[in-house]
Amino acid sequence: MIDDLPETLTAAGFRVEDGLDAGFSRGMLRGKAFAKPFRGIRALQEPETLIERAAAFAPLLRPWQCVGGVSALAVLGLPVPWRLTREPTVEIVSLKGRGKPERDGVRVRRLAAERLDVWEVEGLPVAPPPLAWALMAGRCTVHELVMLGDAIVTAAEHYPGRRVPGPLASLAELAGTVEQWAGRSGAAALRAALPRIRERVESPRETDMRLFIVDAGMPEPEVQVEVRDPQTGLLLGRADLGHREARVVEEYEGDGHRGRDQWDRDIQKYREFERVGVRTVRATDRDFVPSPDQWLADLAEVLRSRWGQPPT
């Protein structure tokens, strides 16, 4: 194993010809000292994650190509659907009419366009977020496309996994992408997802909760609801979701709530909510896996009791 590389080479991956130029022999580049993730590429270690595989392949990308598909979601830090997290291939976008990489372990999507506007994230050329979203339309459910859209348009500083400050695009830009995508694979799913995307969402589970609630026939909750003391106007806290008229809020308790300081703040916040007559319906991952049905039934009962009649 090689401990150090010349500055001209990157540990994540480099072209064989660049290794030769840096002074390595062909025998060493063929031997066990380097991993061989793709034909023509050598690396210090075999890449395992989506981002590592994209970084390993990057030296082979041409100016009319960039990382796309599931690989682009990972590079941008957008939520990758769980069933695709172990995707073994690198996904590349390449303009039609130009050369495309022919390699095992690489999936290429040809794009009919005059040019490719590429983002760069930590040195990796990647499809811009609206295009990355559209490229997933043929492989994702509408629910998943809404989740991706929420993650793209939010300005939340602590959205889990995000590698680029947001928002990454506006709702208007996503709408423009939907128009441009007409007639392509997944166009109908994009059209269905667009009106359900909301700004200010702070995690994928918040999207799950909102869509589960609506799809169960309950009124859509507001996103990131502020709860104030009705007497003083003092802000008591924010909730992930809320049905303002019913004075009911919904909170997802993820890993970020496990720290002692956050736990203490949460208890105080919920106590304050209760003091001013706001009911909190909390949820954890166990409430959604394998099915959210019981949690939804419990929420529906709370809403009925607060509204005095079944909400519609």
C-alpha cells in the first residue's frame, strides 16, 4: 500500500496515465499497491460510498459530463431513497452527440441540451439540483420527489446530510424544470410532486409526516409553526408541523433530540405549549416503521377531539 502520493494525484482516484507521469511504473499500477475501482483509474483504497465512487471516477469526466442521478444526490447531500443507498454504479450525465464514458460500474444518462450548467461540490462536477431532481423522476415515487424538492428549496441550516448551504433552488426554478421535462421519463411524477413541495422543511422525516397526514385524509399541517403565549406574544418555541386552528402540533424526535441540553429544552418547550393549550403529538422512527397507521390514527383522534368533528 502506498502511504503518500505526489501532489499531482488525489487519493480518491487518479488516471493511470497521470500515475505514470508522476513516476509510478506500469507494474506498480497493475499490482496490489492500488485499488482499481474503474478501468483506467487507480485509488489508495477501494471506494465504498456513493460519494467515494463518484470521486474515484471524477478524473475521467470530460467538460460535457458531470455526476448525476443517485450519485448527484449523495454529492449534494440530498436525501437518497433508502433502497438506492447501496447503488453499486456511478451515475453520469453526458450531453448527446458527445463522447460518453464506457466503463463497467458506470451508468450514463444522455441529455439533449446545448450545454451543461455544472455545479462543483468539493471538487466534484455535479448536476445542478433542479436537474438532479428531474433525473430521479423515473426512479422515485411522488412522495420521494416531494422529499427531494423540500430538501432543495429549504434554507434550513441544519438539514441532515446537506453538503451545500441552501436553498439550492427556488420553487420557481423547479417549476421551470418541470416545464422543460415535458415528454421525458418521469414528467408526470414531477408534475404531481411540484405542488406538494414546501419551503422551510428541516428534515426528511418532516416531509414524511406531512405527506402521511395529508394522504390519510387529514388537513395539511403548516410547516415550522411558531407557538406564542397568547397573553404576552412571547415566542415559546417552534414545532415541525402544526394544525393552528386545532391548537395541535406534531414533532418528530430524531437523533438531534437525544443530547442532554436538547432534551431539556424540548421538555421545557412542551411544558410551555401545554400551558397555553397546545397539544403536542410526538413521533419517532418506530412510529413510521413498518407502518405509520397507528400514529396517524392517534393523531386523527386528537384532531377530532380538538375540532369537535372529524377533520377533512
